Amino acid sequence: MGNEEKFSARFAKVIDLDQKGEKILSSIRFRDQDQSTKGGAILAFAGLLIASSLVQFTAPPESILALQANSVFAKASYLGLALLFLSSFFSLWSLVASRSYSQDVQLALLQFDRLVSKRAWLIRLAFFFCFLGTVCFLITLYGSILSKI
């Protein structure tokens, strides 16, 4: 018996869940773990793109990645940075979102389900802003390389 099964059996004994309740809890926990993984991945990817965007600003002028200060591509890079920071904020918010639960089993399951649904909404927002920030980053990368060729 693995740790997951031991935990589930112990948890079911504590709150006296029936078979249907255990399946519901297992499904919600799986969604919660899945969202944690997605939120962490989006946060890491947005951080990588933020660091890459900052490299464009600090690159020497003769570098192929350098951006001219007042160019359209520099403004797109600023926009992309703002979008990536928004994405990071929503992703982090989804990872740290928590709440206190009721002592009533049915109400606690409902509250946990609502929390997981809220986290899903935050991850969708994070993904949306990360996608837009990525597009801005790719445009600035293309523009900086194109202007040097």
C-alpha cells in the first residue's frame, strides 16, 4: 500500500466518507495537484521570459539582442514585461490561495471544490497573460535581430 492509499484510508476514517465521497475527494485532490503543477510551470516560464527580456535591455548596443531605447520593439518589450509580471502574480496567487474549512464534511468538500475552481480561474488568467507576454517577447526578439541584419 503506497503513501497515497494510506493517506486516503486514514482520511476516510477520520471524516467517515462513503465510497462516493472518497471518489469526489480524490477527484478534487487530483484537480488541485494538477493546478499546482500548471501554476508552477507558468510561474517558472514567465520568470524565464522576464529574465530574457531584461537581457535585451542590458545587452550592449552592438549585440544582436540589444533594443534601441525609443523603438517600437522596446515599447513592445515593456508591454510584454508588464504582461509577464501579471501572469506571475496570478500564477503565484493560485499557488498560495487557501482557506479555512468547515467542520461539516459536506460543506468542507464544497468549500474545497470552490477553492479548486477559483485556482483554475486564476491559472487561466495567468496562462492568458503569459501567452500575450510571450507573443510580445517573440516580437521584440524578432525585431532586435531583424534590425541588426
